[in-house]
Amino acid sequence: ESGSCSGSGAEWRQPGRGRRRRRRRQVALAVALNLRTFLRLQPHSNGKVDLSLPNIGIKWAWDVARLQLLDTSFLEQGDATTPTPELVEKLKEVAGLPDDCAVTESLAVLAFLYLYLSICRKQRALPSLDIVVWSELPHGAGLGSSAAYSVCLAAALLTVCEEIPNPLKDGDRVNRWTKEDLELINKWAFQGERVIHGNPSGVDNAVSTWGGALRYQQGKISSLKRPPALQILLTNTKVPRNTRTLVAGVRNRLLKFPEIVAPLLTSIDAISLECERVLGEMGEAPAPEQYLVLEELIDMNQHHLNALGVGHASLDQLCQVTRAHGLHSKLTGAGGGGCGITLLKPGLEQPEVEATKQALTSCGFDCWETSIGAPGVSIHSATSLDSRVQQALDGL
């Protein structure tokens, strides 16, 4: 029995989507959020593969012998086959999902089946497994919950099929895989993300795999060295939003007002670069003045994002409430609702933090006190997990 957990990527700076005269894409910084997704995998001998996702009310089981007899030649053995629309349609037939199955539930099941069948095909027989995945992350809030899910599945399935070794030794409470093994986990997790999202950037699964902070530009992802573990409030406004619609809105605004919007994107790029510089300098011993710089950057970034049209009245309310308590906030992810982050400076008194959380909760928002720059995917001994997580995985 093993548990695998992953932090998710919360976008720290919004990337520009439009072209500039120099044809250079803007820089985005993404950080691992210390709200974990936990997967428990238990091999068993009942001839079934069971998937339970208590966050979204999914319990599904397949007969391993039936899956074994299926023609899965559409999956190239031992390789991360790109999940084309045709492949996804075939997975739907294999899954046996009802026509009225909600999109979120359907995509979660299809991503699992894709990874299970693709990774485990090398085995002499498909393994009989019981898998439970439970997350502290709200799903559908733009915080990379699907990426954390895909990373956990990839790590667990690769390990149980002995494609990568189990790094957990006797007496260990928690451990991580080697760089090479993490690269393979990330490769497969990206394919799971493609089943769910079609054409993702790869940032969310990368930050979920590696942890810490990442820099993204023109499809290239690199790690920031020793990012500080900043304390934040994460607030979910619970206002639904559509990423594709918001991105299209920014693109349309750029086409309509190029001389106005292009400089905004250039400025956001400069904010990302300055933030990257400050985070690099903070290291393990941040100075108070560096937090003041981050607060200024947060405020400027939020104003720019509002000008781009990806703000929302709920996010404005979030910023006003936290500002009344002397704190600085910005949206994270696609905007248009969804979530915001609030920086907590060292030395902030806990009663003030609690008062801020209470004020946000009274607005109808959900609020968590957590940190960013957390570790990526890890493997835990069952006894190392706290009772709350164990109960969630047990369905209690």
C-alpha cells in the first residue's frame, strides 16, 4: 500500500497571450501550492480495477479480464501516445460511461483509463487494483487540480508496474523519485492532461511534478532555484469561469486596441521578470523590503489584469476586503472569478489573519491558509498521513 501526493500549480503571474512586435511570448511564473492531492493504490486479487474519486462522487469498476480482451491497438505499447480525439472516443467505448455522465466526471475517468491501459500494457496481465484519489484542492477553480490528479496517477501506475522503482525504503515516512523518474512521471501526466484539456501548456503538470517555482516562456519550462516558501491566503470566490472564453476575450481586446493592450502585456511581462528577480534574491533569508516589493507587484499586476478584461466583481471584492486588513491580493489562474491569492508577510499576527479569513468567508468565499513553493510529487508511507487524509481516502 502506498500513498502518492502532489501539490498543484497556482499561476503567480498571468502570461500574455498576444503577439508583440518582437514576437516574444511573455514570461509566466508558476508555483506549487501546498494543498495536496492524495492517491492510495492497493493491489488486490478480485479481478477488478476500481477507481474512487470522492471529491466528485465517482466510484467506477472494470473487469480486468474484459479489459484484457479488448483491442487496445490504438495505444502504442510502452510509449506516451498522443491522445487524439479518435483515441478519446475509443476510450469512451471502453469506459462504458452513461450518456448523461457529467463532463468533469467523464474526463477524470477517461484520463485514468488512458494512463492505466497505456502504462500497464507491458505487464503480462493487467493488474487488479483499488485506487482512491482525494484532493484538498477545489476542482474547477483554475488551480491545476486535474494536473495533480494526472501526476498522482502517473507516479502510482509507473511504480506499481515497476517502470520506475519505489523510492520509499524501510523506515521512510516520505521520499521522492529521482530526476529521471520524475521526468517520466511528468511525460505521462502531460498526456493525462491532454485527455482532459486537449491542448494544455504543460505548466500545471510540471509544477505538480517538480514542486517549487517554474518559469514558463514559449513552451519552455525551467525551475527557479530555491524559491522561498511564501505564506498565503488562497480564496475561492466560487464564481465559475471559462478559461477558453477569457483567453479569447484578451485576444479580441488586443486586436481591437493593439496600441493599448500590447503595452499592458509588455508591462505584465516586466512584472513577471521583476518578481522572478526578487524571489531569486529572497532565498532562505527574505528581507522585509522584499515583501514590500512583492506587494507592489501584486497590486500592479491585478490592475493590469483588470484592464485586460479578466477581472471580476468578486475578485475586486476580495482585494478590497484584504486591503482593509493591510494585505495585498491578486487573481490567480484564468480570472473571471475563480481564485485569488493574498500574500502574508512574516510577523503578521494570527488574530489578524483569522479576522481576514472570517471577513472573506462572510462574503461567501472559501478561504485556506497555506504556502507556495511546496514540494512536488512524493510517496508516503500509509502511517505518515494524518487521520484527516486517511479518513478521506477510506471514504469516511
